Amino acid sequence: MKTLNWPFGREGWFGTGEAESSELAVARYYRCAQTLPIMHVILIANAWLLGALFVRQAPGWLSLLCPALCTVFCVVRMRAWLRARKADPTLDQVLAALANTSRLSVGLIILQAGWVFALHSYGDAATRSFLFFFVATTTLAVIYCLAHLRVAAIRLAIIANVTLFILCLVSGTAIHLAATMSLLVDSIGGLVVLTSTYRDFSKTVNARAEEQRRAKEQELLLRMIDNMPVAVMTVEPQTYIINYANQMSKVLIRSIEHLLPIRADDLIGTSIDVFHRSPAHQRGILADPNNLPHNARIRLGDEVLDLKISAITAMDGHYMAPMLTWALVTKEVEAENRIRHLAHYDALTELPNRVTFRRELEDRLATPGNRVGLLYIDLDGFKLVNDTRGHQIGDALLQQVAARLKMVCNGPAVTLTRLGGDEFAVLLPHDSRQQALLLADLIVTALGAPFDLDYDRTIRIGASVGIALAPEHGGEPDILLSRADMALYAAKEAGRGTARLFSPDLEKQVQERVRLEEELRSALASGDGVFVFYQPIVDLPSGRVTSREALARWHHPEQGWVSPGRFVPVAEQCGLIDQLGAFILDRACRSAAQWADEAHVAVNVSAMQLGKGTLVDLVSATLAASGLPAERLEIEVTETALLGDEHRGIQELLSLREMGVRISLDDFGTGYSSLAHLRTFAFDKIKIDGSFVRDALERPECAAVVRAIADLGQRLGVRIVAEGVETEDQLALVRAEGCREVQGYLYGRPAPGEADALLIAGLDSRR
């Protein structure tokens, strides 16, 4: 309902004096259309009666022309209001018509008063008395006709009474004074009645408009609820009978009619009990508004209903009825369960995941007196399979690994978990060393057997297991996990495919390794204590040094010389190998550039450096900075280095070859797929691993390997270097087998370059 403020204000002379609703304005408009034509008829009749009375006494323009003009005006206005009865005006047109009528009515009465004053001077006593009668009757009639223009009627009454009062002063007779007072009293009484009637009319119109507005709002609300994509029902709180259900409720009921004793079309009038297994419980909730709002999920057969109950309250706050909104959430519940399952279980193997494992471990350790065994499992060789055979084969392999672990770890209260990647864990309900070691051996045996994955080919991997027991090895989850990991690391160091139980010595070794890592990082950052030694490679026919291999050496301020076998693996594991490799390459190239014999320098490249896309730029920049020709640099790689990302590694070696750098295959015969690598890349030099040379005198098969590699080198046109030659007998053997170059203690131990010789001699003298 819109409230209107009239353009001339509440007390404006030509305004209606009202601030009202749009509905009231329209109602007044149609009431005026009924009463104002009558008013105009009265004005025409009275005007001509007055004109006829004065036709012989007053001039024609007063007695005839004025009634004629009044008639024309009233006829025009009367026609307009008669048409208004059938019109459907806009609100603006209604307001304009009411305001215009108020102005014209007041203006007409003012003109009529002037006409009366003009006629007064021409009439005799009798006709003058009729003027009082004319004004009085006309005023009362017009007031009642303007009942729905209340303020205009009040102003009209004021003008009429002032007119008679002035006429009374002019005539001065008691009769005229009585007529004036009578009109005043009648006007006041009429206005009082008019005001009361108008107030009742306004209340009636506004009440009807408010009722219509609420009815429309209720209809709109019902339509909106009926068309909502949510099922809505209301229930009679005393009988628990459904008294309203929107369209979506019926649609959902139709989808599960086979699970209910009712049909969708019979929903209204049915008890709410049909949806609940425990009607009494549900009725108790619906009966008390203090229980609301209430949420519940109801299972009907394979379907799940999500139910929300809220209270409908009246304007005064009292409880009227419950409203139920519900939905079929079977798929949502399945999705939630799936998400919950994925949050706690591994999607690939369906084993509990790291989150579940951690919670289970914490719960077991939190129980007083509880004893726990933890087996930490890591697959040996899985990364190679995953990288070379593809992730699809890798995933299939993990699934078979999980299946075998389930068969082995099937004891009561045993929890098997996939922690991620190729790591698994087993929680045991005891701390028995013998049983834990026995289960670990079974796991190693089971996972060491071939896996049938790729058509007619089989895949072999292995497993290493670390064992920690609680409370012996720790009572906190993080401590127990770290110590199981230490034991796993020891198992891998022992050659893989084995199990190790945690011991305090392992923790000391880990601590020493961490300390060694920090000290190596500091040494590389400062450049103190890290050196490059060189071991010659000799050409047997000429006896000339053709190349020198650059070898990293580290002098610890407290421990002295640290074996490369200790610090190089640490550098590879902690990410320092790139920095160490760059240091060795730079020192080697700068030293070789100063050698008078112009021998080549051989630099080893770790598996961690190859295939990352950084080696070519490093070599190029180092050669440019040192001034060493690319032809004098040899890059040595092991077969293991080619296994990670063989394609990218080969591409880097080809780029180095295009620069002029020579490529050597180191430790040949000990790695994987040796002949396959010779076919993939044409190496400039092949170095026979020293273990074959050292054992060749006692083991004929080792001598045969040396002979076969030497013969292979001759056929491929590749230079063969025999490593580890320490005695004259070994030298004679490799010479007889056809090796042209040798390297070993017989021809020289690794020694520092000239620039470091004095410093290293000083370090050695301190020991």
C-alpha cells in the first residue's frame, strides 16, 4: 500500500489536505464520479432559479449570462465525471483529477459569492432574503456532494458562511442574521458528520486494501513455495496430519512411492507417521517448539531423506505449526561417504592412508601399557619400473604389492597402510622382536617374488623393512616413526632386500650423517677443505699419460680426510651434489688448462646431475671461464645415471658431444642393461670396473669378462680402460686381454694439483 503526499501540502489552500494510500485515493476518485454529477445538477438548477428571480430587477448579464456560464461549466465537468465512472485511470491521473476538482470547486464557490453580492444591490427585500436561502441550500448540498473531498468541503463552508455574514452586515435584519447562524450551525454539524463518515470510509478502504495486499502476498508466497526446488510440507500440530505439500514434495514422493504406504496424490490428509520408523519420537519433536529447529536423516530402503523441521510462529510469537523441508539425498550421502572414504583410505590400493595410520598409531600409543610394533616398508627398484615402464604399470604393480601385503599381514589387530608413493607401514599389536622380524622376512620374501604385469613378461622388485618397537624404541608417534625410518635406511644401506631393527647405534649414525651434511654444506659454501685430486690414466703402448681423472676429496677439520664413499652419497641425498659437481668441474678444467702435457681431464657426473637440463650450460660456462678446449674434457657417467630419465640424459650427452666433449662409460659391467646402453649411445671410452680386474687372477669368469669387454671395444672402435690395476700381474693380464689403457695404484695414486700440494702437505703433517 503506497502512501501519497499531495503536492500542496496538508494545509494548502487548493490541496486536498490528505496524506493517504493510493487505494484510498482511487476509492475517493470513484465516489466523486458518483456524487459530483449530482452536485453539478444542483448548481445548475439553483443558478437558474436565482437568475429567474432577478430577471426583471437585475441586468441581463447578471440574471441570464451568469447562470448560462455556470451551466456550461457544470455540464463540462459533469460529462467528465460521468466518463470517469467507466475509465481505468492511472494513479497520476487520479491524483490530478482530485486536485483539479478541489481547485475548481473552491473557485466556483468564490465566483458564486461574487455573483450573490452583485445581485444583492438590485433586489428588493423579498429577493434579497432568497439570496440567503440560495447560499444556504447550495452550500449544504455541495458540502454533502464533496464528502470525499473533505478539505475542499470545509473551505467551501467557510466561504459560504463568510458570504452570508457579509450580506447580513449589509442588510442588518434579524431574519438574515438568523439564517446566517442557522447555516453556520448546519455547516458545522454537516462537517462533523462528513468527517466521521470520511474516517470510516478511509478505514474501510485501507482495511480492504490491506486485506487484498496480504491476500496477494499470501498467494505469491504460496506460489513461490509451491514452485521452490525444495520439498516443503506443513503439519497440523495436534493431529500430525499433513495439511500442505508443495509440488516438489509430490514429485519426490512419486520417486519413492514403492517405499511408502501412500501415493503422492494422497499426501495431504495423511499422517506424518508414514515417514518415520519411530512415530512417537517424531511426534514428540513436532509437538514442542523448543525442539525446533531439528535436522535428521531418514533411511527408507536404499534411499535417504534429509529432513529439516522449523517452527512457524504467529505475529504475537505463539507456535502455530511445524514446517518440514526435505530432500532426497541418496547420491549426496554416497558422495559424502566416498569422500570420507578417500580421506582415510588410499584410492589405488584401498588400504588405510597416512591420516588413518597416524590416528591409529596415536590411539594405540595413548593407551596405557599398550605395546606396538611398527614396520616401515619401502620398495626397492620401484622408481626404475615406474620411470621406464610408465605410471600405468607402476600403479598395477602397487596394487599387486598391496594384495601380497594383505595376504602376509593378515593377523588379528594388524593394520596395513600405504603411506604414499612406494612406502607402506604395518602396525602390530605387540612388541615381540622375533615376531616382528619374522613378519618382516615374510614381507621381503613375498615382495621379492616376480610380478606378472606386462603380458608374458615379469617384473622383479624388492623391499626393505625398518622395524621400531614401542615402548622400547619410543612412546611418541614422531619418535617411533623416525626410528623406524632410521632402521629402514640401515636396511637399504645393507644392500636392500633385507630388514633391520632399530638400535641406538643407528640413531648415532643418523645424527653423524646430519652433522656431516651440515659441515659439508658449510665447507662447500666457504671452499675450505674441499679439494680435487687427480689419478693418471696411462696408454700402455707409449707409456704416456693420456688423461687424469678428477676425484673429490674433503679434509674435515676434526676428522681429517673423509672418504668420498661417505660424503658423496650425503651430497646426493641432501641436494648438494650439483654444487659439489660444479666445484669439481671448475677446479678440474682450470687445472687441466695449466698442464704442460695437455692430457685430458675426466670428470664424473652423478646420476642426480644428469637429465635435469642444467649440465650442458654448466659445462659450456665452465669451459669458457677456464679456457680449456672442449676436446680435452671427458665426462664420465655410470650406467646407473642413465636409468632415471634415459631419454633426457642421452640428449644432454649428445649436446655435450656436439660441443666436442668426450663421453666415457664408467664402471662398465656392474650396472643394468650394459649392452643396451652401448647400442643407445656411442661412447668414446669404456672403463672396466676395477672389481673384475682385481679378481681376474683368481676367478676365470672375471678374466673372461675383461677379455669380452676388451674384444667388444676393439669391434666398436672404442678405447677400453682397465681400472684398479695395482700389481704387475694384473697389468700383464689386462695387457694380454687386449686393454690399451690402464688406471690404478700401480701407475699412481690420486694426488692434488700443484696449486694445492703445499696446503695439503701441511694438513697431512698435522696428523
